[in-house]
Amino acid sequence: MRLSRLLLALRLPTPALERRYRQEQRGRQAWFTVRMIQFGAACIALYWIVAFATFDLRTALGVVRDQAAFVPILLAYAWVVRRPIYVDAWWAEVALYVSLQPSLYQSVGRIAATHSTGWSFNAQLCYSLMLSMAFACLNFTAAVVAYLGLALASIAYLAAVLVFRAYPIDVVAHTMQNYVFFVLIVAFLNFAMDRKARATFLAQAQLDAERAKSDRLVANMLPAPIAERLKQNEAVADSYDDIVVVFVDLVGFTPMSQKLGPSRIVELLNSFFERADRGTDLFGLEKVKTIGDAYMAVAGAMTKPPRPAKAAVDFAVFLRGQALEAGRAFDVTLRLHIGIASGPAIGGVIATKKLTYDYWGHTVNLAARLQDSVGADGIAVSHSVWEATRDSYPFGPPRSAFLKGVGETSIYDLDLSAS
């Protein structure tokens, strides 16, 4: 029961996370595995040199022949490691170590028969299997269950070989005692390394999720380029030669809020502002902020529609229709004042709490005053916006008005009476 709980602890909370973990771990392991194969090939070559230096020619050639069988097995394994299937190929390591055993058995028997090492066959085989399982401990990444299965199989294999070769019971007992003790240690190391790697991966995944969540929240408050600049501790202050500013205000908001009550008026504002947000995406504007029942958007700064002034007027016309639809659901007539102006402005982020990227300057002030100067469902634009859009929209004759903070100004009212 305890073993089953331990094995369950080696599963991440979701299948998707489990697969990501395997991909990351085994993908990282691929580099190490290829280098380990290269190291193994070098060891085999060195062993051949030692064989010719210490054994008679016949024995040396036999050792070379026995161990030469390792080469195609290692090459096949290296081929699998470099392929996408390796992520799910938990059987690859099992196949590698099982395939090596026949040649390893023959090589050990041949070397033990020379008595040149001073080791008996059982000692030489036990050592070789220990060496294999030590390499396998590092090699079985994100495959603890497979490694445990191989470890148990290796114990059974060694015991079967010793019994088959009719070793005395005390030799079998001492050899198995040493081997089982070693295998249990490396199996625990494999388990501990995997558990630590899983904990690290899960912590990083949770950190990434929180970072993504915070990035989404920041993206709702700030344009992505501005957020990146703030992350770099850069002071954000920009100057724009020509942008288009749109101010929108709800007509008769105070009596409407008294009629609907707090919860219903918040629902109405949400409905209207959601439609306004969709409109900014549709026409390529940037939402700047909402202040009470007012909405501000900009074209030509962070966003670059082909014709910023026309995009702004398109957005205003769209929003006027959306306001009527939003109001019907609440049994009210929702109407707007809209002012649009273009020209230079300054943009930037100030303060350290509730960060927003805002705009300042004459153009912003003019758009706000134009919105104040127009009647219900009216769209008033500055001279520069009129110049840029008069080929696309009808306007009434200009009127002159004194706007606070601006002075005497020509105002152009969009005429949609014929539409």
C-alpha cells in the first residue's frame, strides 16, 4: 500500500503537466545520453586496447568480438534518443540494457576464464551489472517505474545465473546480498532524483502560471510594450506628433442611476463598456480608461490603423448604435456625447499604484471639450479630424464656440440624419 502511494506521488496533478514534464526532462536528458553513449564507446575502445595488452591473442579477439555487439545496440539507442518518439519511449532504456546482457555475459565469462583479473565469474558479473545499473540510474529520466522494473529483473537474472552455474548457496547468498543492497540504493537515488525534479518542475509551472496571470492583469491595464518597458525599470514618457483622441460620455447618467439602482447601473455600464472594448478591437483603437460613465480611446499611438481619424469616427458611429442596443436590455434609452480631436500629445505612466498609460496635452483637452459641446447622440470633431474624414462622412456646417481651456474653436458635427 505504501509503495503504491509512493508511485502515485510520481504523477503530476494533470496528464498535460505529466507530459510536459516528460518532454522537458527527457528532452534535456537527450544531450547527456548521447554524451554517455560516446563515453561508453570510448570505454569499449580502451577495453579492447587493454585486452590486447594483457590477454593472449585468442582471448583478446574473443573479448573484442563479444563487446563489438555493444556497438550496433548503442547506435540504435542513440538513433531513438534523437527522435521525437523518445519522449514517450520509456521502453528504450529497458531495451538497451536487456539487449546488452547476452554479450556482457559472454565477455565476463571469457575474461573470468583467464583468471587474469583475480575475480571469479560471479564477482565479475556482479560488478558489471552494478556498473550497468549505476549508468541506468542516471539514464532512466522520468521513468522511475521502468527503472524499478529493470532493477527487479536484474536481481532475478543474477540469481538465476548463479543457480544455473551451480554456485554454493553461501556464494549465491553473499553475491546477491551485495547486489540487492546496491540495486536498492541506486533505485532509491533514481526515485529521489525524479521526485526532486518533479517538485522543481511543478514549482516552476506554478510560477509560470502566476506570472502569466499577472501578465494578463497587467495587459488589461497597460499596453504590452509599455508593460515590458516598466519591467525593465524604464521611465515611460512618450511624445506623439499626431494622434486621434475620442471621448465618450453617457447622457443623463445621474437620473438613470437613480432609476436603475446601484447593481443595475453597474450591469448597464459593464454591458456598454464591453461593447466599447469590442469596438476598439474592431477598428484598431487603444482603450485608455473609463472614468465613471466616460470612456476614452486613442488611435495612432499604440495602435496604427491605416487612417486613424476615420477609424475613430467609425468607432464613434459604431458606439452610438451599440449604446441604443445596450439600453434596450435595461429598458432605458442610452445616448452619448462624443468628441474627437487630433494632434500632438504626450503619453506616459506616472505614480506607482494603479498604473495606467495616460495621455495629456491640448489634443486630449480639446476632445474632452468637444464632447461637452455636443447634444445627445452628437458626434463633434475638430477641424483636423474633419479634414481627414470629410470624404467618408457628411458633416453639418461648422459652428464656432468658446471652449474652456481652448478658446474660440470651429466645431464640426457629424450629420447622420440621412442614414
